[in-house]
Amino acid sequence: MHIQIRSKFGGSVFADDDGRLAEGSIALAPKSLGDLLGVLAQDVSADDPAFSLAAASGHHIELGGTFSFWVHPRPGIDDDHEEAALRALARINLAGYDAGAYAVESRHLSDRTGTLKEFVDEVSAKGLHIVEISVGVPEPDGIPVQIFTAQTR
């Protein structure tokens, strides 16, 4: 298990079919994904350089949805992925983003029928609920799969 960050993007716009704002609607200027990525890509100082994304996913990102990501540790700065993720979280929260850390089960899966189902069943057997699944590009060790989880009481 490791930690990943999920950020929510606020704001809403209601428009009619012509793209004009509907009567009585409000338009808020939501923060953009590009803005968030810019916060992560910025070298703040020699002790706080830019972050490099290891994986990312999301849905309805700029329409009230979420963007999830994981960062590589920065050499000489972060001891591991979790420390890097928590520092990235602190940076984007400071910039005004609504974000939090989530426990993520991860594994490299073989390209064999049923491996994703086996992984999902294993996570579910731990009493965890699946929030989101992210599948990466094949690597020498297999296909990286991450399952964002939540635990109910």
C-alpha cells in the first residue's frame, strides 16, 4: 500500500445550448488542471524542487470531479514515494486546492485473463471499498495497477 493524492476542482457553470449562461446561473472560475500541474512543476527553492508525476488519472476533472496523482521521490529531498506525495499535497493545499491523501493498493499485474479480478477480490477481502482504479502502461515487471480505497466504519 502507498499514498496518492486526490484533488477536487470547484466551480460550476450552467449554460444553455448556445453556450450562454442560463438565467439565474452563476459562473465560478474553477482552478484548472494546468494550474495545478504548474504548482507541482515549479522549482520553489533548491530544497523544494519540482515534482515529477509517476502516474495520474481522473474524471470530470475541471467540472467538479477529481484528479489523482502519484509523484516520484526527488533525489536527495524525499526518502520515498510517500514522503514525496505528502510534500506535494502540502504544496497544492497551500496553493488553495482541496486535496487529500488516499491509501492505494498497487501491484504490477501480468497480462493474463483474470488478474485484475483477482486483485480487486483481494482488496475487497480486506474490507476496503474501491474508489477508483488506475492502470498504467506496461513495464518490465508487468502492468502497473493502482486501486484507491476507502474504509467504511
